[in-house]
Amino acid sequence: MGHVLAIDTSAGTSVAVLKNGEALAEVEIADTRSHTESIGNAIQDALSAAGVKPSQIKAVAVGRGPAPFTGLRVGIAAAIMFAEGSGAELFGVISLDAIAKQEFAAQGLANDTAAEQPLLVTSDARRSEHYWALYSGLDRHGVPICIEGPSVNRPADIEAGLTERGIIAERTSLVVSARAIGELFEAQAAAGSLSHDITALYLRNPDAVEPKNLRDFGKKVSG
Amino acid sequence: MSDWIIRPATEADLAAIMAIEHECFPEDAWSQDNMHFELLAHHTEYFVAVRGELVVGYAGLSKVPASDQGDVQTIAVLPTARGLGLGRALMDALLTAAKRLHAREIFLEVRADNPVAQSLYFALGFEHIDTRKNYYQPAGVDAWIMRLTPPQRSIGREPVVLGIESTCDETGVGIVRGTTLLANIISSSMDEHARFGGVVPEIAARAHLEALKPTLDKALAEANLSLNEIDAIAVANGPGLGGAVMVGVAAAKALSIATGKPIYAVNHLVGHVGVDILERGQVETPTVALLVSGGHTSLLLVRDLLDDVELLGETIDDAAGEAFDKVARVLGLKYPGGPEIDRAAAGGNPNAIRFPRGLTQAKDMEKHRYDFSFSGLKTAVARWVEVAEAKADSGEGDALNIADVAASFREAVADVLVSKAVKACLDHNVPRLLLGGGVVANARLRELAAERCAAAGIELRIPALSLCTDNGAMIAALGAQLVMAGRQPSSLSFGADSTLPVTTVQTL
């Protein structure tokens, strides 16, 4: 496999260029409110730092979240169009999976091994909620095995759910990075489990209340 | 401010023109039949200078489509109106028309014994290329043949520009070559908003993300082009719904990097004005533009498309399209409200109910001469319906006449929009009005604009509806103008600006 461009905007703006699973360049912008402003320069800078031309990118891997809506779309939109413009193939990975892989690697967990305790990966979903998923270990290609989630709940409800079932889970404070997205992509490629699904994982419906009676408006008018 | 305007001549001006013709050319005036034919011919463009209510001058150009030469047919200004710059203004109108019609050379004849006219033509760049002896009879005066060769654009070919639009609920990708439309594909999420009775920003943004690639692919297929044949990418970076704009901006930036093509961030509202280029080869300026949609109600004064756009006024509460949607709900009609109200209004009496015209009273006109307000109107309609229904329920009144309410409401909206737009034209001495935005689909608005503009001697431009609603072609067209004007591309750092002012045509 040639060069891979990895993009994730589920937290800040993160872009990496990888080859054979090794990151050649990484750009991280932690700010969670400037995805649109940052994404162009982040891609450009990562390519320049890696010394790679757009035409050399053979695959684009993008984090699908779950994540709060607005920023997440920036990375996915950019990934779609970079692939379109460069002729690269486009793949989606779940951002929480990438964090799990990173955490298991940090713990020194070997491939094809179950962790002593399941790993709970969470990320900020705003509005006092967390996105979460639970992982049991790594398969033989190093792809984390997700046993529950991803879902979105209040932290107390996530804990209660685990306690109820007697699950004692490991935690991680890691935040997703494009490098982790790229590494997961390489492992999935080896496992033959790559996915072209790049739809955004919002896990929440848009904030819009369907009026019960479309004429309600008229009755509420009071001047 | 001058007290005259130049506007296109109509058949109704014939008598006034003939009176001037006889006064200015007593010996060799054209016949009335001849002049009538000239005014009506398809290959001619005639303009009149109007001072007060009187036609005091006129001029005409002939440009046969098959030829790249234009001819100044005639020009005359009443002696009492000379020295005001009317001759120059009439010539400017003819030369602008010649440029629009792609004339590469413009010819005219002038009496050898008329140095005043000759010096005007020299000042405009004409040169004296030949003399015809005894041309003007019976006096036997020679004619100078003069020619103007306007400078041609220096770039070898016209740039192919791809435009991306995502500021509201329409994902648009358009492709133009210079001023020529090659593709205009629109994917709308309108149906998804219907059950909410209005555009839901998050739903619109989600839909953009899904529609982007298919819309781009369709546009390329329609233009029969591949991405490497595109010279530049343009994107609307506002004003609009922030989350929706972000999708288009992020997409455009990545496409720019991946293809190595320059990117131009352009103003969505100015795009609505620039779209006229695709039908007429240019935007004739100065022009007033009335842009009316579900998100905007803006009155613009455009002296130069790229460098001088001024916001005269805008809505201080609801956009006109929003008012249609809300009143449709009050009347139990579907979303989007515009077409529903149009249908319901058919056969209704527009004068049945005198609904308020927002910000048109004297005290409001001082501060909000060109601003709009539809919130009070919407409330007035809701109240009226409430009262009428209550009366009907208690047997005091007839059943609610939806046709009358719809027609009267629509009349109030169209009236206030058109009155303020026409006022803006007259106040600023601008002889043309351009309409844009989805509400232009409203039949009564178009009709009333046509009526009032004709009465005020204002030329009305309404682009095809597919170019009036939000679309990528208008973004591409404006981007192409920037490219052709040699403007530098935008950096990759610009953001989505939901309140981008119209004075910022391009964000660098």
C-alpha cells in the first residue's frame, strides 16, 4: 500500500501522512472551534512535511466519530473531496476504535490477546454526555474488538450500566489523533476489514421538534 | 445628484423620439416608420435620456448577431438639455450594450462640421479612419467614419471554474467557462425540512455532506469535463447557515489541494447578482439588486460587481421566504409556503384585506428606508385568521376565505419589496433592477416588479429561476470574474462566515 492520508476532526483538527503504518508527518490543532479554518492548511502542511504530492496518496482514511456534529463533518467533507481530487480510495474508521488501539498499544497488549479487563473508551459529546464504546482486546491483526457501542449517554448512566452487569472496565484519557486513525487503517487493511462507509456517526437526532400541529404557530401568536 | 436617467427605449417613446429627431435633424430626419422599425428590431438597442418626466435624448446601436461589428445608428440630445453629459451617458449605454453583445469593433459616422460631437467620440477612444464626401444631403456635408476597437481580454482562453454552494438547504455544484454556463446541478434537502415547517440547520448540514460527491460527479458529467480540466475552484463562504457553509468550504479546500487548483472564497449574495453574467455576458452596472429568499431579504447597490457592492438595506426580522412559510402554516398549507400561497391566492382578492406594509410609514422611512420587516405582517395575518375563525365558529361571520387572505398577504409582501426596490433605483439614479433568490419564483412578485419598473422607466432583470434559487453556477460565475480580473486566489485559512457582509466579495 502506498501513502495514506489520515484525517480526524472529531475532537480538534488532526491530519497525518503514513506509509507502511509509519507516520511521516502529523499536524495537530487542538482547538475544537476552528476546524473549517484549519483543515486546509493542516492537510497542506502534513503533505509538505512528509514530502508527498497529492497524487502519491493512494488511500484516505477518515475518522467517522462519533463526535459533535459540526466539526466532524469538516473532516469527512475534506476526506471525500481529497479522494475525489487525487483519485485515492476512501475509507472510514470509527474514531473510538482508533483510541482503543492506541491505548492497547500503550499497555503493551499483544495482537490476538484479550485484555485483563475490558477497555472503556469515551469522548466528549457535549451537553453533559459522553460517546463511549467497550473493547475486549486485539484481534490477530491488531484491530481492537468492540463488544459494545458506540453509543452516547450521560457519564453516570454509562457507569451504572457497567456496574449493573458487574463489568469493571479500564479507562483511557487518550484523545483521538489522525496517526491513530492511520494505524488502525493499516491493521484493518491487514485484517481485510476495511470499510468504505464514511457516514458520520452523530448518534443523536437533529435538534428539531416536529410541530404536532403545523398550525400551532398561528395559535401562539400573541403580539 | 443629476436629475436625469438613461434607460432602454420602448415603443411608447416613439412620439417623443420623433419630436427630437425633427428638432435636431430638420433636413434629414428619419421617417416615423423607420424609427418605429428601429425601436422594435431585434438587432438594435435603443436608449433614451429622461429628465424629469420628459424624454430629452436618445441613441441607438445596431449589432447583427452574425457580425462582430456594432454601429452607432443615431444619437441626439435636445439643445435645451445639452451640456449636462447626456450625450456621453447615452454613448456609454451604447458601448456597454456593444460589449455585452461581444462587438469587437464599433463604427459611427459624424458630420465633419460637428467638432463638439467629434471630440466626445475621440474622448471615448474612437479614431477617425475614413471620410465620405457629400454624405449628408441635401447640405452636402462630409461624414467622418470613426471606429472604436475595445481592448480584448488578454488571457488566451476563458477559465473553467467549478463553484460549490452550501449556504442553506441546497447543495449546488456549477461549472462555467468564462461567462458560459456548462453545468448547474442542485440537490435540495427541502423535503426533509417539510415536516418541521422550515429549514432545520442541522438537517441541511447533514444533507450537504451526503450530497456533495454525487452532485459534483453529476456536474462534471453534465459539463463533460474531468477535474483536471478545471482551472479554479470557487466556494461560497457566507453569508448563510454556519454549519452548512462549513461543509462546502472544507470540501472546496480539500479539492483545491488534491487537484492543485487555486481556490476563491466568494460571497453568496454577490453570487446572486453575478449570475446575470451567465445570461447576458456581464452584469450591467450600476444596478440595484433585490435578493429575496428563505434566508435573506437584501437590497444591494452594485456599482461594480467585484469592487463596489453596498448593502442598502435588509430585513430586520424574518426573511420574506420565511414569512411565506409561516403564513402558510397559519393557513394550514404545506412547506415551502411560497408556491402553496401562490396556488391558494389564485382567484383571491389581493385588496380584500389591507395587511400592514412593514417599515413604510414616514417615521420608519427615515431610519429604515431600504430595510424590511415581515414579522408584524405575519402576526397580523395570524390574528386576522384567528378572529375570522372565531366569528365563523360563533356564526357571526362567513367561513375563512383562504384565497383572499393568501392573495392579500402576498400582495403586501410583493408591494413592500417592489416599492422599496424601485425607490432605491430612483434615489440612486440607477436605471435597472435585478431580482434574485428563491422567492423570485413567486408570480405576483415578478408581475408587480415588471409593472412598477416599466412605469418608472427601470429595466428589470430576472434571471432564469434555476439561476435565481441557490446554485453553484452563480458561485462559479463570480469566481470566474475574479480569475479573469487577475485577482489573487484566497488562502487556505478562510472560514465560514454566517454574517459575511456584501462588501466582502472575495475573502482572501
